[in-house]
Amino acid sequence: MFAIIIGLIVIALVVTLLLKGYYPQAILFMGGVLLLTCTAIFGWGDLLNAKQTTNFIGFDIFKVFSTGFSSRIAGLGLTLMAIGGFSRYMEHVGASAALFSVFEKPLKLIKSPYVLLGASFLVSQIMVIFVPSHAGLALLLMVTLYPILIRSGVSPMSALGVIGCAQFVDVGPGSGNAILAAQTAGVDVSEYFVYYQLPLFVGVVIILTFVHMFVQRWWDKREGWVFDPNNIQTLAGTKSTEQDKKVPKIYAILPIIPLFLIIFFSKVAGSHIRMDVVTAMVISTVIAIIFELIRLRNFRDVLASFKLFFEGMGKILVSVVSLIVCGEFFAAGLIKSGFMGTLITAANDAGFGLATMVILSAALWCGSSPSSWVRATLRSSRLLRSCRMWRMSSAFRSFS
């Protein structure tokens, strides 16, 4: 019981400081330190196993952080950084502008930007099946979909709302949650997806498509959103240059190459070749460099531009990966202190029904998964518009 009280106090402190605008990574990190320190002092549990421990409890607290950091850098962190590096290079070569120039005429046939918004949500849901990484898919959509929506008259917050909800339903044979559920149920993951997930998924997607179209339109109208063609570059987070105007239309295929590689070389497509996101990003960047060499014929300058890929990786490390790592460190404090386990046990002993336990589990999942913190923020972005809404949209535009 004492662990729950301490946990609630720390959570209240973290939430209060976050709402006051303190640096999120630092607050989450300090929250994790407090919880793990209490765990060590009161003996609520082991911080590390026998192979990982430093044999000094004071050092073990920070070893939990370094262990999580190294794990994320090698996995999800590297994926996100590779996407960030690729998107930075796409911005440099003007590929996003070329992509829109190709779709500009067909998009103009769609009179309502909200119909386009609904169609974009459907496209994102198809991508969910092939790209199981939540944050990875969001960044991919920021590179390809976001500029098109903005240039077509969709408000930044509506575009972000669709992208933020891209994996509102976590499905697909590549999803870690689906794989775990299939193993627990004792069925093949493909069978689980086709017969159990897909029927529900289709219905939910259809409903959410219309919800986005009407709800986003209602909010934009309430806030007086007016599309200004002269302000496109500012809203899209890009700078218009003479180079963009001279980029060949064939450059429009560059942002799409990673999606093609990931989808075509996958189990879903029936290919025996496997393509991970990081490899797809590196290959696509190399292809873009070859395009630049052919177009500019300046070997030195084009090769020097490769540094932009690594600059983009560093930007994502600072802004996104660090948030994920610190969020997981805070979540580790909640878990190792016994806060979550005690809360679930108490709810079970209280005789809560299945529906209540599902809601409680979902709430704990939002608290324990750092990437879901971002998704939850985006889902509630309409409620947070009065609280630095443009700061949030600017942060996500900086990913592209």
C-alpha cells in the first residue's frame, strides 16, 4: 500500500511539472530516480538481476537507465533516427515538393480537404499492416503524407490528428502485440490476424474515417481555420528555394521508395527476402544520393550532403529517442516499485468486472509505454489546443 501512495505522489509531481512546461525528459528521468531510490531503500524489489547488477544499489539506479538506453538505441531508437536522417535528406533534395507536384492535379479534383483527410486515414491504416512501429510509421507519414495534406488545404492540427491516430488499432502479423496474443491463444499469427483482428479492424477503420472527416472539420470551423496558399511553406515546416522549383518530377518517387521496399520485401507480400526499416532508409538515401550525382554532377558537394542524414539522426535522438528512454525509465520505476502490480492485484481482489479491468489495463498501458504517451497526447490534441497547441504541431513538423 505504501508503494501505491509513493507512486501516486511521484506521478502527481511529474504531471504537475509537465503541465507547467518543464523539460519532459528531465522530469521523467527524475521521477524514475525517485521511484527506484524508494524501491532500493524500502526493499520493494530488485532493480537488476544478478548478471546486470553493479553490486552497489546507488549505481544500480543509474544502470537501469543505461541498460534501457542501450537497448533502445539498438532497436527502436536506431529505427527512428534512420527515418529522421532520411526525412532530413528528402527535405534537402526537395523530394517532398516534387511528390506534391505529381499529385497536385489529381488532388485538386477533390474539392473538400476533409474528404482527402478521410482518404489519408484509410491509407495510413493500410500502412499499419506493413509498418508495425508506431513512432516509425508516424515519422514516415510526416515525410510523405503531411506535406501533401498541408498543401491541399488541411490544417496542421487536423493532419497531425490523422497521423497520430495511424496506429490507434494495433493490428497486423508484424505487430508485437498481435504475435503475443496469437501465442497466448495458441493460434498462428496470420490466422489470428485474418480471422480475429481483420473483421473488427475494418469496422473500426470505417467508423474512424468518418469521425475524422466530421470532427476535424468541426474543430477547424470553430477555431476559424482559413487556408492561406501563401503560407504553405511555413505550415509544412519547409523552406521554398529555387532548387525546389528545379527538382525533376522523378524525385517524387524518392520518399516512397522506403515504403515500397518495406511492403514488397515482407512476409505479407509473400517474399522470402526481409527488409527492416533501417536498411530501407539507408538504401533509399543512397538512391537519392545517386539521383543527386546524376543531376548535379558535383561529386564533392553531393557526397558532403550525406552529413545531413546523420544530422537528421541526431535531431531525432535529441527530441524523440531521449523522450522514449526517459519515459521507459520512469515506467521502470513504477513497475519495479510494485506500484502497477499492486494496483492490478487490488483491482482484482476488489472483484472488478472484465470491462473495468480492461479499462484499468489500458490506462496502465498508456502510463507504461512511452510511445503511447505521444499517441495519447495526439489523440487528445483537440482538448489541448488551448495549451500551446502550435508548439506541439511545430515539434512534430520538425521531424519532417
